[in-house]
Amino acid sequence: MAMKLAGKLKNLLSLEALSRQQLLSLLDDAERFARPPGAPPARGRDLHGRTVANLFFEASTRTRASFELAARRLGADVLTLDIATSSRNKGETDIDTLHTLAAMGASIFIVRSGVAGLPARLARELNEHCGLINAGEAELAHPTQGLLDVMTIRRHKPGVESLRVAIVGDIAHSRVARSAVRGLLLLGIEELRLVGPESFLPDAGEMPGVTLTNDLQEGLAGADVVMALRIQRERMAAADMPDTGEYFQRFGLSEDKLAVAAPDAIVMHPGPMNRGVEIDSALADGPRSVIREQVANGVAVRMALLATIAQTLDAHTQQGAP
């Protein structure tokens, strides 16, 4: 959910509570921070005087680095806690860690966790002067990834109402897929197809408004956007893991398999990529690919979100001032 203060965004836990207008507003805000490749990065003072605390209880490269860059480019002090050497190993609870950092002046918390419900539980502990962003939660949600994926699609395919999008791979265990599905349906795309082996697809009815198929050619036929997903090995039993060679033959993306997609189809992947498993290197690095652009857009989206939350907190502080 997204928690709001006086009608403004304070915490972002998932995309479920965002309206279409709120989604579009965040995407429009992100555009002001986007820059072409090679250009100096956008900067601002939206977070000047604030401290952003990154609490990553799971490994991350793209999300953690982009949140750090986004906060610093907006003028924040940034604290990234090394969970492996923190007092958590001495028995301190996550809530006590949160309160400790808040007492030191941190006001926006970025939380990634493999424990379902932890971001919401921590958000409930925060007072009205602090905000929280979910940076990835178990298999449930990854809202900023959903935002950057939708931003990338909208930049290349502005007529979203007529788009056909195929997401291929491990949908059932993917927080990325859940947030992308929510964002795309909120935009109002024409058709969303989820493609993968039976064990990788969600239960029928779990994601209304989508088409499920085990047939890759059927899923890719005429698609304007194709997104590959990583096999979430850390979230499944060893017995459920497919043979990687067989998986690539059936569901791995390649130029040959994309022959049935729209001629101008773009190819996406949230990373990290397993080349030769879910996507062929020639396709990942080829002219259809917008994978590196997704990474760049992630910084812009996170800058927009941090700035929006800071505005909410600033407004509350001004309202409460004597």
C-alpha cells in the first residue's frame, strides 16, 4: 500500500494503493530527472538537510546503488547500514534498529527484506516526520522497479492503451512481476501475457486481467514489449529448479524466438541477468534491448519518489510549526 499524509505520499509499500493519476504524476516527475546517456546527471536540493537510511537485509546492486545515487544527487546525507556487522547480530530487533537511526536524524528509510510484511511493520513504527520506501519485499512487491519498468515502456511506447506486453519467466516467485503487472494494468494497457512453465505461473485468479500461457510463441506473438525474468532460485526448493539448458530451449529469449513479436518490440530485464538461461547475450546487448536504460530510469524514478516524500514531510513540519 501507499500511506499518505494529508493526501500526500509518505510511504510507498506497493503500487496497489496508487491511483492512475498518482502513478502518472510520479512518472512525469521522474522525467525531469532523466538525462540522455553521457550527459551530466540531474541534481537538486529537494533532500537538502535530510538523512536517508538504506536498510538492505537482502543483497542488491542496482536498487541499492540507485537509491544511494538518487538521494545524494538531491542533497541528502546517506547512511547505508552494513547489516552483516550491525547490532542485529547481537540480537537487536529490526524495529530497535529503525528507532535508533531515526533518533540520529534519519527521516526517509529504504528497506529491502526477504520477510513478507516487514516494510509495513516498520512503517507503522515511524512517526509523522519520517517516511519509508519498500525496495523489495519477499516475493510480494518491488514498487520502484515497477515504476521504472513502466517509465521505460512509456518512453518507448507512448500509446500504452494499445500495447501488448509479455512477461516471460518465473512469475510466481517474482516481486518484480507483481509490481510490473500492477503498474501496467494501472496504465490501462490492452493485453498483458504471463508466460512460463506451469510451476512458474501464478494461480489462476491471483492476477486478474492477465493471460497465462505455457506456450512461448503464443505469448510473444505480436508483443510490443517483452520482459524476461530471472529464475528466483533463492525462493524455491531445489527440487523445483528446472534444468537451465532445457529452460533456455523452451523459454529463453533470443532473436529467433522474437521473430513472432512486433517488428519494433523492445526487450527488457530487471537484472541481474543469467545469460544463456533466460536471455541470450546477443539479444540482451542488441538494438531491441532497453535493459541499460531501465537501470538509468531507476535513478530518475527514485529521485522523483524521494523528492515527493520529502515534500510531504516538509509540508507536515510546516503545518506543525508554531
